[in-house]
Amino acid sequence: MITTLKNAFKIKEIRNKILYTLGMLVVIRLGSQLPVPGVDRHYFSNWFAQQTGDAFSFFDAFTGGSFLNMSILALNITPYITSSIIMQLLTIAIPKLEEMQKEGEDGRKKIASITRYVTVALALIESSAMAFFFGGSGLLEVNNIFNKLTVVVALTAGSAFLMWIGERITENGVGNGISIVLVINIISRIPQDIDRLFNQFVYGKAIAVGAVAAIVILAIILAMVILVIILNDGVRKIPVQYAKKVQGRKMVGGQTSSIPLKINTAGVIPIIFASSLMQLPVIVCSFFGYSGTGIWAHILKGLSSSNWCKPSELVYSIGLVVYVVLVIFFAYFYTSVTFNPLEIAENMKKQGGFIPGIRPGKPTSEYLTKILNYIIFIGAVGLTIVCIIPFVFNGIFGASVSFGGTSLIIIVSVVLETMKQIESQMLVRNYKGFLND
């Protein structure tokens, strides 16, 4: 990776793209420190400190601490992520959007434009809820309509600005801009988490105990990173043979190709869906100050991951079982929405392609479905392991950090994808490999 970056900086065009990306990231971190006018910046920090669960830690990690500090980038790109997921699901449900997606570049531009409008609408809804719901509870220094509108405009503009920066990075920088914006926010919280782990398990302990604790922590993080890399790069290749046919006076076809099926076909989406579904009741109850009574109090505690895997309260680990089931379910659901074996089988049949030993048409579709179900299960189990490890150590040892399994998967995936893009651009612009001979 270091060698790739050194070689990339030797090429002026790629070097300028990398520096442009870094410059935009600096702008993002500066914007994260700018407060919204007329608000108490410590309000949410104090309010969250009073909550018993950890429903907001996931959101805080995604915003790089901007939400707790109530900066103009408090909403960050979460409205854009939500709108993108909504549009992906609607593309399957609405034929008109599905037609747009099949129109090529023009269709994708139209869908991207609609996604932007949905993002702004979601940002307006979220900022309005915050301004009007918390305005009278201490969020606003002066609770009046002018300050409420100021909060709405500032937060919506901040979210739209980050979306614009993400698109500019994609166009003029390196990598996927939105993903890079999300990663820099997550990374910005890691030093604070490392400091917390150091003070909790290493500082003030005996030398031998502190050394062992540091080695164990590093080994766990390294093992999780390796597992994420395996999940991200793991591919099952299905061989495809194309029959020879006469086209004009030439014989064409006869090539051998393959269909790459990724082990982690759904990426981090199943975890985001499962976490959001588990945390939604806790967040809503927190907003209204309801901690539950009787059986409902136990249900709310079971939904909060901070109560999982505690030896003294193992009954609440039932929530972890529900979480695992949801991750596996959404892995199958999201893949079924985005990957259509029947359509692939029909396209292969039209082009004269077939899988050796499998008849074209429906048998091919059934074969792909069978292989896909097997791969999805492996990927979902891998995702579950990465996510469960932080919960286990948090429950047993109280090692609470923001860079859990979800954050780690996002960081590693984006870094690997960005490095691949840099390498591909170097191959296009650097011809030394072709001129050595």
C-alpha cells in the first residue's frame, strides 16, 4: 500500500487528485467544529450522558462527533445514505425507476438527481424534528421561531454541503467521495477510543498485565481486519462458456469467462439495517423520556447492545440472538433485491453462454440461486462474527468503543477500494510495464 502511494505521487495527475481529496477532508473536519448559531453545544453531550443505552453511539461514530457537538455538519451524510438505500429499494419496486436504471449513464444521472432531492427532504425533516422537539428543552439558547429556522437551515445546508463535497471528490479526487467522507468521520473517533482503551486496560496496571492487555487488544483488532479483508475480497467464480457462432464471414464466440459472486454480496448493508431496526425503539423511547415498565423495560434493555454478553445479565443477550437473525435475514433480502439469477440466466442464454454441465435457462437460474444462497450464508456468518466480537468484549470487560465491527468493515472496504482505483489509474497513465521489453 505504501509503495502504491509513493508511485502514485510520482504521477502529477494522480498526485493532484490525492491532494484534492485530502484538502476536502480538511474542510470537512474544520466544518465539524463550526457551531450552529443560537444553540447550546453541550446540550446533546449532556443529554446523551444521561441515557442508559448506547443507541446513539453508532450515529455519533458516523458523524465524527459532529452531532454531539451540534456543529453545522451535525446531520453529516446520514440523510444521503438513507436516501440512497431508499432509492435502491424503490428501483426494484417502481418499474419507472427500474427503466431509468437500465437506460445507462443518462438513467443513472436522473436517479442520482432524485436521490439528491430526497436527501434534502430527509435533512429538512430531521433538522426540523431536532429544532422543534428539543428547542424548548434547552437546545436553543433562546427558544423562538427565528432560532429554530436557523437550526433547520444550517443543518440542512451542512448535509447538502457534505453531499456536494462527496460528489466533487468522486469527480475530481480518488475513490468514492461519499464513502471517503463517511470513513474520515469514523477515523476521527478512533484516537479517542484508543485513549479510552489505554486508560482502562493498560495505564496504571502492572507492566506484565498492561503488556498482555495491549497485545490482546492489538491481536483482536488485527484479526478482525484480516477477516474483513477476506470477506471483502472473497469471490466465487462461476465459469461460463460461450458457444461459437457465425457472424458474417467470421466465426465468433468460444470464449471462456466467469461470473464473480462476492462472498460478502450485501456489504455492510445488513448490519446497518439490523442495527437501525434494533435501535429505533430505544431512540424513540429516549426522545420521549420513557424507560419502560415491567416487561417493556426488560425488552428495551435487551434491544440495547450495551447489555449484551454481560455475565450478570445473560438474559438480555437474547437481543444479540435477534440481532444475528436480522443480519442473516437482511443479507439474503438485500442480495435478492440487487441480484437476479433469472435475469442473468436469460442474458447468458441470449448471448449463447452456458455454465458447463448446466443447461441454459431455468436450470442455470436454479444453479445460480443455490450457489448464491450458500455464499450469502458464509458472508452473513463472517459479518456476524466481526460484529459480535466487540459486543462480547464490551459485555465481559466493559471495552466500549465506537469503531465496532460495522465501522471496521466500512474503513477496510473503502480503503481497499480506493487503493484499487489508484492502482487502476496508475496502470492507465504509467506505461513503464509495457515498455520494459
